Amino acid sequence: MRSLTLVPAGRAGAIYDVAVTAPFATPWTAALVLSALAWIHDVLNLPGDAPPDFESAHMVYVVLFGIVTTMWGVVRVLWPVPLLITADTLGRAAFSLTFIWALLNGFSFVVVGFLVLELTWLVAQGLGVRKTLKADREAHVLAA
């Protein structure tokens, strides 16, 4: 998978990731987002346990997640090549499994929206990588 051909679906997924994860990259904005998710849970009376109040020990990990995933998203916006998009697609599978685990263990259904979007981008990016690599193979065959 040495292709350097850009994967448009990978860039689009990365833009989505930056938009969604950047607010988690500071303690102040992460607190606002987490409060909003708890509010949505309460207002919609969603099944599962309400998101908990986050103490500073929890917030450190939330913010680290926000920083790392935002940085990873920026890399993919700038260079959405098949290798990076494949790695991200596998990461989306891991995130999706974690959301499913959380739901099965009584967490708020507020994460269902994130799960649906992770699965959507997983499929879109997987198909995008497949299309890009197929086009690369066909171009090499024609050039030979």
C-alpha cells in the first residue's frame, strides 16, 4: 500500500474529525461539550446512564484524546493517502466497538449519533481506499 494518491473520502472524514474533536482539545471547551451531551441526554430522556460529571483526573484524558485526535485529523486533511486512511478506518472500527460496548453496559444513548457517524465514515473511507488502490493498479497496468 505505497500509493500516494489522495483519498477524497479520507480527507472528508478527517475534516469531520477535526470539527468534532477539536472542541475536546481544551479543558474549557471539553467541559462545554460534555455538559451539552448531558443536557441532550436529559432533554431527550435517552435510555442509559447520564454522562457523569467529569473531575480534573477524567478531564486530562478527555483533553489528551481531543489533542491527539485533532492532530491526527489535521495530518489526514493535509495528506489523505491510502496507508493513513486505512489506519484511520481501522481506528473507526475500534471506536465503533467501544461505543457498542458502552451501550451494552448501560451508557447513555447520546453516543448513538457518534456511532452512526463512525460507521458511516468507516464504510466511506474503506470504499474510498479500495477505489483509489484499484485506480492505481489499473493505471500501472495501462502504463506497462
